[in-house]
Amino acid sequence: MSETEKHSLGDSEYRFACIVWENEPLGSGQLVRLAAERLGWKKSTTYTVLKNLIEKGILKNEDSTVTSCVKKGQVQRYESSAVVSRTFDGSLPQFVAAFLGGNSLSAQDAAEIRRMLDDCQGSGGATG
């Protein structure tokens, strides 16, 4: 499995990982309880998904304490990039146009996006 493939999570895996990210470190028993409360999962489902995410290198379980190996931001960056690449042929402007879909932005959101673009452009991180 490539480095980027391990950051690819299905929806239920992502929601499960979010529980860990929000609460880590947490005991495996606490994780079972939280997955039951938030996702409606049984213990067996929790341990199956935990095993899968350990195999992907996203989480680890040492001495019944679950923590992350890959942070939420890393997964979000990979997933965002994959959507743009797969759906919009890698075109960020096409993605933004589709995302906005004729909707307007608040002045605060527009200012924050301008700041992020300026920061990215200034650091050489913008790609065309």
C-alpha cells in the first residue's frame, strides 16, 4: 500500500478515526463505548474497523490504548487533493467554481480564503 493510499478512508472509517482524534489517547473500552454512542456500532464492528485502520497505519493500539499515527489534517489534505484530482482533473479553480455553485461567500469567509491564497502564493505552494 502506497503512502498516499493509507490516508484514504471510507466514510465510516473517517467518522471512527474522528472519535480517536477528538479523544486520544483513549482506552479500547472507552473507544467501544464512544463508537456505540456515536455510530451505533457493536463491539465487534469497532474492533474490525480498528484493526483495518491499524493495518493502514492510521491508528495504533498499544496496551489497550488507542492513538493516531496519522493526524486528521494529513487525511483531510489527501482526501481533498484526491477529490480535486479525480473529479476536476486536478483543477482547483474548477473545484472552487463547482463548490460555490453560484452561492455567495460571507465577507469573513472571502477574507480568510484570500489570506490563505496569499500565504500559499507567498510560500511558493500554489500550483497552477
